[in-house]
Amino acid sequence: MTRKKYIPERNYYERGFKPFKAPLPDLCGHCKDYYRRLYEQGITNSPFPPKCEGHVANPIARLRVEDFPSEEEYFNTITDLDPVSWAMKEFGWEARFYQQEVLSCTSKYKVIRQGRRSGKTEGAVVGILHKVFTNSNYPVLIVAPYESQINVIFEIIDKFVGKSERLQNSLERKHQRPQLRQLSNGSVIKGFCAGAGSSSKSDKIRGQDAKLIYADEFDYIPDKELEAIIAIIMSHPDVNLWATSTPTGEHKRFYHIVVNKDLGYKEFWYTSMENPHWDAEMEAQLRREYNAEKSDTPMWVSEVLADFGVQQDGVFLNHYIDQALEDYSIEEERFPRHDRKYVLGVDWNETAGTHTIIVETDGTHFRPIQKIIIPQSEFTQTKSVEKILQLHRKWQFCGIYIDAGFGSVQIELLKKAGAKERRLRMDKVLKAFTMQKMIEIRDPIDGSTVRKHTKPFLVNTLANALAEGLITLPRSEDTSESKNSPRMGLVQQMRNFKVESYSSYGLPKYSQGQEHTLTAFMLAVSGYILHHSDLSKINYSSRISVERLVDVPEDKLRSDIINEIIREQVESEMNRAHMTVTTNSPEVARRTLKLGGRLRNLGGGSSRRNL
């Protein structure tokens, strides 16, 4: 699914991430106006996608004291209906303005991206305890990617229960493994770990009943486990979902439900700076923790600003990608222009078929204009060769850059075709790259020849060209598909591409999956730059110098693979060596005064304002 334009309700972008430090003056009114504006701008297909019952105060405002036997009973009733007032009464817990906003909203699906140390989990626990205590037979599932997170959440639950005599008396069962808390009214809270290495796994989650699912650190839960959560929602129409997380930067399902407003998820976005205790000392501490003392790092953007910046160890930065986006599609057939040059990138794959991409260039700027994917089949090899020859006859490519990994047979077929059809100039335009080998390049400063590992060099070349504003990208390829979906567009592949680890020789190991169109794009752009571009006009960062490929003799390309690996390891090692509720207490009296203010507003009628 292609990403639509995204405008957040609390727009930190327009404020340069300056905190709001105050609630919205009219929570529901502001929400309705926000969605109306999105609809008028064509961003949503309906004026109000969320499913909700309005402000939590709506039913309370209709109650009157004279309808109850006593004022005390009226007071207790409206307190139990409002989670904020209820928590103040039961625990002496005073909600911050943003916690009040989340707890006062009745949207069926809520997605909360909130910075560290702002009370995200504590606010969610209050909401969960209110649900199970004030409703009979109300099952809640808590899901998190790590068992330690599940344990922390249940520790917070136990802390709150310990502050309330009513909840303590209501607690009927308590288990640690698996985590479970059951009340005498039949309501139950269960905890499940949904991480990649968990023993719970998705099959145990899938078989659960729930009226509320709380998914903590949603963006870190693997897609397979998320499918189990979605299955529960699809089979139980009355299920509510609260998804909270700090973003990873990877554009997966969490990002999708945030930016796609038609899905009906009510978004709440708060940075860590909204914390009332935020001060210079806390900021300095967090900047040291996230290595952001000099400038905002990806960890700072994710953990503190709660923004979808760049994923940790991401290669192609999101803000550069956003700047490169234009409204066009590469699924349509195109035709060459006489004032442009064209390059073809090809990635062969045993299971994903052949991915090809045509890139248009004026010699400096690069624009992918057509994507052709040939699905895997018995005749993929010959079909791919025929298609490449057909495209070359039409476009007269100045370069065809191919991943030699699974394409040795196809390369030979292309060479033979070129020998028979001389006008194709296949001997000049066809270049094969072996990702696991090295290429020789000449330093333009001193003329010396150095060797570089092929894939990191191609990746960095494209990343630098993107950073320099030399790349244009189609918005239609900025999809929000699941991690292994074959429908994932080029732009989403770029956003998701990252360094997962480093080898013992310091070489990056890149993410694997749906990156085949991206590989073809890297080959096309980097291949052209290496062979044709005037590199002196491109200002590269210090990650790589301005370099030009020196053709390696054919016999070297065909050298024994074992000897090549040994030489690479020795050279890498040599290079690395030189790298540098007590009723009589004053506390209850203070709590009751604050609670009275909240309740007077709740019982005061129909303002629907933040309380």
C-alpha cells in the first residue's frame, strides 16, 4: 500500500519539536476538526475514520445527583466511570496532561508513540486496571517483544494493586510464569512475550480471547507475531487495541497504522520533553546516553522525539528519502528522451525472480523510471535474457549493470547475443559485479590503486548520491508492506535497508529479504557513476573518497574462489590492523480535593473539553 501524505494532529514538525506542555483545549472537538481537514485535503476517504464513543465524560455528564439514593453513591459512580478520577481515588495517581488525553479518549484503536521517561507504560497500566476492575469478565492480553518488558509491566500492575484496598481484595489468582492476574469479577490480565526468540510464539497468542490487547513496543514485535494479534482482532469485532512504542525508524506495520489515517487508529504523539520534570539536566543525561551531545542521533530521534527518523544502523536516511520523493509511478511503460541517458540495473535471485530497473540520468542526477520484475519460473533465465535484450534495443542503454551472483548463465547468454548482434555493443555496456569480491579503484588525488569490497562500495555510493540530492524517487514506491512482502516498493526497501552486524574483519552485513529492486537500483546508479560520471562534481562524504573503477583483467575475475577469499581476508586483516487508602491520612484529603476538581468538570455537562 502506497503511503499517503502524513500530517500529525500534534504537529511537532511545524514547531521544530518544541514541546506543547499543555492539553488540547477541546480534545474531541480538535480531533473532529483534524480529521475533517484531512478529508478536505484528500488524505482520508471519510470525514472521521476512528470508531469511538466520544469523550469518556459523555455518559457522566448525563448523570444527576437526584437520580441516586445519596451523593456518596453518585460520587462513587462517576468516579468509577472515569479512569483518571478512578486512579486518583484508588492510587493517589495524578495523570499528566497527555496521560489524561489518552485515557479520556474512547477510540477502539489507539496508537501511542511516546518518548522515554514520559510515563507511557504507567498510563497504559492505569487504563488496563480500570477496565478489568469496572467490567466483569473482561479479558486483557498484554504483548511485548521481550519477557523482561512483560515482567516490568506486571511489576507496575502489582505496585498499583498494592495501593488499593479494593483491588487487593478483588485479586483472586496470581501467576508469574506465565504472567496472569485474575479478579473475582472474572476479569483477567495475561502477559505474552512475542519476540523472535520467545517460547510463547504466535500460536499461543492466536488462541487467546480478549476484549483489550495492549501491545507494548509494538514496532519491535516481529511481523509473524503481529499477525496473531491481527487474527484475534479480526475474529473478535469488539476487541480494542492499544499499540504503544518508540519508533524503530523501519517503516513496518507500526508506521503504517500511524500514517494511514483511513485505518482508524487514533494517534497520540508526545516527545519526552512533555514530561513535567524535563529540564536541562535530564536532557544532558539523555543526550549522553544516546550519543547526541553534538547533534541529534537516530537513537535520540527515536527514543526521545518518538519520531520515525532513521532506523538504527539504517543506511539511507529518511529525511533524504523524503526530500527526494516526487509524484510519479515506475509501474508504467516509458519511452526514451533524446536528451537523457539510460542505465539498466539487474538483480537475479533464485526465489524472487529477476528484478530490473531503468534509471534516467542527465549525467549527474538519477531518476528510476520503470521497474520490470520477471517472476521465478522454469524459464526465468531465458525470459530474463530476452527481456533485457528487448529493453536494450528500445532504450540503447549506456550501461547494463548486473549482479553476477546467480546470473552467470544469463551473462554468458547476453554476451553471445551481443556477439551476434554487434549494434547492441554488449561488450561495452555489460558489466557484472560479484558482491562478495573486490574491485580495484584509483584514488584521484594521488593516482594510487586501491581495492574495495564491492557491495559496501555500491551501497555507500548510492547513499552519498541520495544525501547530495542527486536522486529522485517515486512516491508510489513508498509502500507500507510487511517485512517479507513481495509487494514492497523500492522506497520502502531503501527505508528498511540497514547494517545488521559487522564481520570479524569490520565488514558490514546488510539486511536480507525484499531488497532485490534496491539492489538493481544500486547497481544502475553506482555502475554509471563508476564508469561514466564526472565524479569531481559530486561532493562525497568521508565514508568514501571520489573514486573511479579500474577495469580488472578478465583472468582475475575468473581466479580460484578459495584463493580470492583468502586474499580478501588477509588484506582486510592488514587494513584493520592499521585502523585506527488510608481514610484518615492527609494524603487522602489532598487526593480528594484534586479528585473533586476533576469530577466537578466531568459532572458539569457537555463541554467535552480536556479535564
